[in-house]
Amino acid sequence: MRKLTLILFFAALLPMQAGAQVLSHWVQYGPSGTLEARALVRGGSCPVVALDPGGEVAMTVRSPASADFPLVCAASIPKGTRSAALTWKNNCAITSELCQPVTALAIPVADPQRIMVFGDTGCRIKGAAVQDCSDPAKWPFPRIAAEAAKLKPDLVIHVGDYLYRESACPKDKPGCAGTPYGDNWPTWNADFFMPAQPLLAAAPWVFVRGNHEDCYRAGPGWLRLLGPLPFDPSAPCIVHLSSYAVPLGATNLVVLDDTAAPDRSVDASLVPALRQDIAGLADAPSPTWLLMHRPIWGVVTGPLGIPAGGNATMIDAIGYGGLPAPVTLQLAGHIHSFEAINFAGQSPIPPLVVAGFGGDLLDKTPADLAGTVYTGRSGVSVKDGLSIGGFGFLIMTKSGADWRIDVHDVGGALERQCLFHDGRIDCPP
């Protein structure tokens, strides 16, 4: 008993190494399905990842500490890893008990059967648009993350938009008093890392970049902390990242960066790169799910209440050819609602799920999405579709060749159940 007490006592001290503090840690997928552990450290060097099998692997510096951000550390996690944890190598010289793992890391499932999807999670503070970040009913992201973690997903997909605190809290708005703002660690911690903590520990993540992480907003911070490529301090922001695949068992994910693609106008400078990304999907294995932030054919409430939408830049890049055949499902955010849409058109278009209802101010969307008028000419129309108001998240559960899509509210209660089957999404009453 005395030995166990000593182990627990020293383990409680381990997060501190010569004044070091692990501020956050997680596991994320990158190009070609590479898996990486990351840790944010204040006041010290990078920790070690203890792998089983594999032993100790030293984390390397992804980006050094700066005036605005802490040290970012990273280490690759090989396939076949059974367990992994953060520890401090230097402490092992003191006593063998201190070599015990400090903080367990989420371990991937080779073929995920339960996938959580959500996005647009931050608390909006920009000019006159102010959300009450202190009220869980007004900004429920912390509760959503806690409830979703209890459901033990195998994988978490965030479809973009993490940081919404862009300007100082107005003096007449006590609900956001004292909140940080701007692209810096205090804001990233308040808007994402601190509330997401239980979910970051629950499963590996796929991070999609949102328009709030473009180069004019929080792009440098996102690329430093969460970006899929090595961080280059001399080029801290990249306008467009080439698409990349994350093969996961029977399902292939492709992450497409449409962060900078305007919705209502065509940015001709982006079209060639986006066309290349779309063309590359033809060589992807089937089934492939296309992950992006801005939906190509999403729906909002237009003038006179008529459903309208579409991303003009993406539609121009795709033209009349539609999406290549390997793509069987589209997942996106940007519109702050839940939407499930089946399409009609000259070329087959896979169904779309919009899951941008993770915490930011909600958008009003029509309950019935039929009759949508789209921007540009793509020959695409909504065959049938619906939206559901309110905050929440999705859990997609594999069932044979199908996927059940459970729409949960902020408290984790099941709100609606849909089925992705044979190229359609159906959501019976």
C-alpha cells in the first residue's frame, strides 16, 4: 500500500518537469493516414511518448514557444500501437516508479465503427455579434464535448471553425467579460482546447480547416497547432492546402481545404487548385467520404424564405461533371445547423451531411430543403432534404454496409435518427 501511495504521489508531480506544464495533448490523423501525438508545453522541453510496443520515443519540436503560443511538440505513432502515454524521461533517473506513464493518449481503431462529427464550435464575439460564453445554454460546446466523450467514439471529425472570439468583449456585455480574443493561445484555449479536453482524450481526431482559420483570421494559429503539415515559422500561413487522404479500414476520408473559397462570388485564383483536388478524387478508393468546411451545395434561408445556397467558387471548379464516382458521402460545416440532403442532377451527386451546430450562433434553415435555388450553374438540385434546428452533434455507427446517423442534442439525448444506405440518407419521422 505504501509503494502504491508513493507511485500516485510522484505521478501527480509528473506534469511538471523543471517548471514544465502540459497544457493540452491529443492524437490526430494526417496525410496518408499518418498518426501523430501532439502536446502543448509551457516552461519546459518536449515530453516523451511511451509506446507499447516500441518503448520511449522523444517528441520533437513542431514549433518553438513564442510570445503568443506555447511550445508545440509532436511524435509519430506507428500502426499497431496498443497503448501510448506522455511521460518525462529525465524523471526516470530519480526512481523507477516515476517511469510510469503520466497521461494516456487516445489509440486509433483500425476500422472505426463509431464516428463523431461536428463543427463551428467557438463562441462568437465580433463587433455587435456577441454570444454569452459563460452561459452553457448560449454556448454549449463544453457540454457537447463532455457528453460526446461519454459515448466513446472511435474517431472525431471536426468540420472546421474553432475560433470565433475575434474582438474585445463590449463593456455592456457581462456574459463575455474578461474573455481573450485574437489568434493567440489564451483565445485558442478558451474557445477550443479547454472545452474540448474530454473529447481530445477520448479518440483520435481529423481536423478540417474552417473559414475562421483562413490567413486573415486564425490561420497562423491553426496551422501551428492543428495543421496537417510541418509548421514553417517563415511561412506561417498557407492560403490553400492540397487535399489529402486518411484511409481508415473500409472507409477512405479525403480532407479538402475550401477555407478561402467565397460562397457568393468566384475566386478565379483558387479554381485551378480546387479543380486539381476534385480531379484527384477519381483515383481514390471507394467508398470515399469528402470532408470540407464550406459545403458545395448547402442550404440557407434565402430571400422570401426560399431555400438557397451553394458555394460559387466550388461550383465553378466542379462544373457540370459532378464529383468523381468514388465519393459516396459529403461531410461539411459552415452552416450552423444539421442538414441531410439528397441531390438530383445531370451527374450523380453523393448526399451531404452538414454538422455545423457545435456551439456558435445558430443559423435559421428551412425544415424542408426541397426547391433550393443554387448559386452558379452546376445542374444540381435538391431531390429531398431536411434541417433540424438546435445545437448538437452526430454519431455515425456502422451497421453492415450502412451507417446509422444519430443526431444528439447538447445533453447527449437522441433527437433524430437517419440511415445512410445505398447512396441516400433517409431520416424518417
